[in-house]
Amino acid sequence: MSWGKIGLFVGGAMFGSAGIKGLSSKDAKKVYTHTVAAALRVKECLMTTVTKVKENSDDILAEAREINEKRAEAEKIDDTSIEDLTGDVEL
């Protein structure tokens, strides 16, 4: 083994242990906590928006079905009135 490879290994181990200490420090934990809190706020905002869109689409669908039902009833009435008129005519 060469001294260069050993030096790289020791340097990597020291850098790794320093990195772990840095990642587990109080300041780093504060950053993680604030980041997660921001992500939760974003999630809540998105869920609120999704709920509003779903409610609006449900309302639109209900109104569209109501319009189609009224239209079908009107067409049914028109069909029966035409039949009534043709039944009275004698040829």
C-alpha cells in the first residue's frame, strides 16, 4: 500500500466524522426543523387548494346533471305533446 492511499483514507474518515458532527449540531438541527416546518406548511396549502378544486368540481358536476335532467324532462314533454297532437288528427 502506498502512503497516498492511506492518507486519503485517513482524510476521508476525518472529513466524514467532521461532517457527521456538523450535521448533528444544534444549528443544523434548527435548519432541519425549519425546513420540515416549511414543507408541512406547503403541504397544508396544497391540500387546501386541492380540497377547494374538488368541491368546485363536485358542484359543477351536480349542476350539469341537474341541467341534463331538466333537459331530458323537457324533451319528454315535447315528445308526448307531439304524439297527442298527431293522435287527434284524422286523415
